[in-house]
Amino acid sequence: MRHVFLCFFILLCTGLTRAGTPLDGVAVVVDNDIIAQSEVQARMNDVINHLQQGNTPMPPMAELHHQVLNQLILESIQLQMARRAGVKIDDDTLNSAMSNLAAQSNLSLDAFKDQLNHTPGTSYDEVRQQVRNEIMINRLRGHELSQRIRITDQDVAAFLASPAGKQALATEYHLAHILIALPEHPTEQQVADARAKANSIYQQLKNGASFDQISAAQSQADNALQGGDLGWRTQAQIPTLFATAVPTMKVGDVLAPVQTDSGFHIIRLLEKKSATGHIVHQWACSHILIKPSEILSDEAAHQKIELIYNRLLHGGNFAQLAALYSEDPGSARNGGSLGWVSAGEMVPAFDAMMQKTPVGTISAPFHSRFGWHILEVTKTRDQDMSKEYQEDIARRALFQQQYDDELQRWLREIRAQAYVDIKHDS
């Protein structure tokens, strides 16, 4: 499934359905929902502003209105489907998404919230709801399309053997860069001074100085204030002067200054990811889950898990209690065992608790979007997952190749199946 990480620009320019005022006229009836005229106008304003900011020629207003109406109709259909399917976005996921949006704007979450609340025509709560809707739709799409797109083991093997597969498996390097610039026609003295400065910085970095701080204070590169971050690159995307040296570097290494016409460059390897030698730390976990329901409130579920926890503290057998009480049927049949789990496989609350629970101990009760848990960590290991990692890359690439076409087919189908009554189309 295409992983969502939402950009603030997209949200504001193509944001999801906004709540209309109670006295709005109805523009469209969509199954059990309505789209108000104010929602259509708000989306029109967003799109027009976006086109104007990008100096993009404006299409005829009637065509633009028709496009916006269709977009809102499809969003309404998908949100209704998501709600019927029980798709819910927990606060941890939503808060993480909002924090990521704030980080994209180089703001703290509080500053981001304040900025939105002081921007005419929007608010933090409105954008938060837009983010929630976007995640709901993408989860629905992922579920629906994963049942329509079939990728066989033979497909995976063929992809890995292809040139595209080899390129997808290429090692990537996360680099940072400091530039001590030279003028267009430097004198010998200017070159000597720049070389001396670059060598001094190199020695400071070798002695443990902060790359980010030196970049911000002394680099003349465009990204100096971002710590000189060059992002992730394959060897083919690295400038020729560094391309042979970078693969030999270890994470954290700093390359001695290299001179070009533009100046002296210092490169640091921040991270490396390879499809081979992919070692993953894993935890052998068991858990007991108590889920709130219509007849069991969240507080009652909490009390129930506390009673189970108290029995464990007094010598109760984890596997037996999991088999008796856990409401995760898959693991309960195995005494609560989840097998080997890697970081990031579970929801954030579970993942965080798993990583801080010592081997041979049980956690205190904690809450996730599924309910109340107790977990036990019995063992850990470092496992070579290179084969699985390569196959996962292949499956994701093959899925993505089919995703867009299949998405358009699915959208046409759900649009044709929905009841849509357009009251005003112009």
C-alpha cells in the first residue's frame, strides 16, 4: 500500500471535504451524505489559488467546477465506505501525522497550530480533520486494492532478475555536505585560504564537532541551514568526484576536502541502507489484549487488564492467562505468542513498549488503538532479513506499478455504484 505522508501544501490546496455551515444550500446528495455549496466554493478557491501561485493557465470555470464536484463526490463516497468498514484513526497516528506536517514547515507542533489558527480561512482543527480523512481514505484504498492486485512469487523473482529490480536493490547513501566556496576566478591566495579553512573544518569534524552547527555557521551551500543534508542517493546519483569514495565509507565517516571549480567540499555519510546484509533486531513477544466494546467500556477494560496483571505479578502463568482472557484470537490460541516481531511492525504504542521491556519481564498494562495490552518479551535476536527485505522491495515496486491503473478502475466502479444527485453543477 502506498504509505501516506501528507504534505501541508497538498492538504491546503487539495484538502478534503470541509464542513459546510448549517444554512448552506445542498450542491450534491451522495448516498447518505450531502456536499454543501460552501464546500464546493471552498475547494474552488483552493484550486484557483494554487493555479495562480504556480502561474498555471486557468481552465474554463465550468470545467474546473465540474472537476472539483467530481473530486468531492469521490471523497464523500470513500469516506462513507471507510466509516462503514470501521476504519478509525487513533490519536497516536493523527498526532504523528500533524507533527510531521509541522516539521515539514520547520515548526514545532505548537507553532504550527498557532500559525494555522491565525491564517484566514483555515484552522488547526480543520486541517487535523482533513488529515484524518486523508488517512482514512488511504487505508480504505490500501485494503481494497490489496485484494485486487495479485503479485505471485514468480512475479517477484522475475522483477529481482530484471534491470529495474537491480536498480531498486542498489545501496543508498544518506549524505551531508559542507561547501567552502571559491569565487569564479580565484587567486592563488583565495584558493589557499579556502583550502586551509576546509582542512580546519575537516579536523574539527574528525575531533567530534557538530556537522550541523558547522554547516549552519560556515558552509556556503544552499542547504547549509538544514545541516547540509543531501538526502538519500544511489551511487549513480552521487557526484563523480565522490562516487568511488562514498561506498567505502562507514556511517559517520567524513571525507577529506575535495576541490572543484565551485570550492572545497566536505562529505559526511549519515546513513546507509542496503538490500544485502540487512540485519534486523527482533523481539520474541507474547501479549494479552482486552478490547473495549459496546458492553465493556474502556475503563472496565482497563480494570480487567489490571486484574490479570495482578495475577501475573503473583505467579500467574502468562500463556494460560492469555489463552483464557486475551481477545486477540490468533495469538490467544498460542498462549499469546506473536512470534518474532521487528521494530515498526506493530502500532506505535505497542512498538514503544516492546522496545523498552527487558527480556524475561512483562510490561505494565498500556493502551493502544486496539485496547489494553500486557506484553512479555522472552528473547531477542539479530536476524539477517536480506532475502525477505529484497522480496518486500520487489512486491512494493510491483504493487506500485499496478496501483494507479487499478485505483482508477476502482474509483470508476464505486462512482457508478453510488447514488449521486447533483443539485447544482455550475
